[in-house]
Amino acid sequence: MPHRPISQRVLFRLIAAGVVLLISTLVALGLAELLAALNDQLGAKAVKYVALGCGVLFVIDLICLVLAQAVNSLDESDDSSDAN
């Protein structure tokens, strides 16, 4: 089994963080719309900022995940020459 520069544990945590951040962003946006419909504009604005922060963290997480996969794919070597 070849050694990878980015471990599977790190990749799993990035994927899990992406799922959690996506769900929390959508829930916060839904809550903000609910508060806006209830005429709580200050609460809606505050929760929208929370959703924006979660969305930014989600995008950063996706960029890190893509870069980690790219580093792992660049490190792969041709193992067929070792088999001969």
C-alpha cells in the first residue's frame, strides 16, 4: 500500500466538515427567511451573517479538499514497474 502525503483521516474530516457546513448554511438561511417572514428583521440579518460565515467556511473546505486530492494524485507512482 503506497504512502500518501495526505492521510485518509484528513480527507474524511474534510468531507465530513463539508457536509456539516453545507447543512448548517442551509438551515441558517431557512431560519433567516423564517425570521424575516415573522418581521424580525434584526434577527434575520444576524442569522444571514451566520449563514454567510458558514458558506465561506464551506467554500474554503471545498478548496482544501480539492487541493488535498490533487496532492495525493500527484504523488501516485506507477507500481507496475515494481511488479516485474
